[in-house]
Amino acid sequence: MLCASYPATLSNNGATDMSLPSRGFTLIELLVALIILVLLSLAGYRGLDAVIQTRERLEQETRKWQHLALFFSQLEQDVAQAIHRPILDQGGITQPAWSGRTVVVADDEAQLAFTRAGIPNQGVAMLAPQRLGYRFEQDSIILLRWPFPDQAPRTVPQRYPLLEGVREFSLRHLDANGNWLDQWPAGGAQPDVLPAALEVNLTLSSGEKISRIFALQ
């Protein structure tokens, strides 16, 4: 009987080596490995991109709340130093020490205007009482600062952007009877009378609604 036989090779020590010859990767195996490598690379890229986008959103949120904290801190400091000091406008007409309105028309008008005490350790010019205003304009809250409480003709206040990304800005004022009023003074109050507290309501462009109440000294 005949049988098939495989070629035999001799090893270094003379023994017969009956092992099969080695073989490499086929084209299909290489393509499959390449596809797997591409899929893993895409998954890694998407994961890295998601991490980067999340970090950017967190940084934006952090900056937004930091700006809000600075804005409310400055407003609180200014309101706490409000004083009973009416002023004369450019026409020589007495204006109240604290003025709150819902609508502004002229460029030098503000939803909130008041006189505050001077700021020590900031130079001689800052020691005198100051006239300040907070105004909502487009999507920002602007600080108006007049050079003197009593205004000469054609006096123009300096403008400082304080907070951006605001959709709505409204104020209410607490009187001595516990009533919240949209405008101040109201009911024939004296021009040097200050409210007991100020309520600030903000709606941000991102949709958050924020409310703060500040007591006056």
C-alpha cells in the first residue's frame, strides 16, 4: 500500500524535523486588523473630543458665575454706602438721592441712580460723594459714574460695562411699610428718602433667573 509522505529535514543534531513551514498574514487578515485599528482610533478621538468640549463648557460656566459674583459684590458695596444726598441735574432741578425707574430714554438715564459716600484710600477725587447709575443696555449692565453729584450743563457720565449676557434686568424698592415698589420715590416721598432694601432680578441669556436682595444702611 502506498501512502503520502512529507519531506523530512534534518536538524542540526541529525534528527528528522517533521514541522510544517511557517505562514504570514493574509490580505483579508490585514484588512480586518486595519479596520479594527481605525475603529479604535475613531472611538478614542470621539472620547477625547467629548472631554475637551466638557472642559470648555465648565470653563465658560465658571467664568459666567465669577462675573456674576463680582457684579453683585460691587452692587452690594455701592448700595450699602448710599447716603441721603439729593443732587442737581444739568438743568438745576433737584433730583432724589435715590431714583429707580422702569424705563430709560436718554443716554445718561439709568434704571437705578443714587448718591453714595466717597471711597477712602482711592485718592482725593474718590473721597467726595459720588453719583452712580446702573443701566440695562442691549445685553449688558452698564455702570454710569458722574464726576460730581451736582451736574454742570452737558455733563457726560463715564460708562463701565459690568456684566454681559443679560436678557432682562428689573428692580424693586422696599418702603418703610413693607411694600415693594417698581419705581422710587413714590407717593410724594421726600427726595432724600432711601428705600429700606433693593431687590435685583436678572434673567441671563442662558435662561437662568437670579434674584438678590440688598439691605440699605
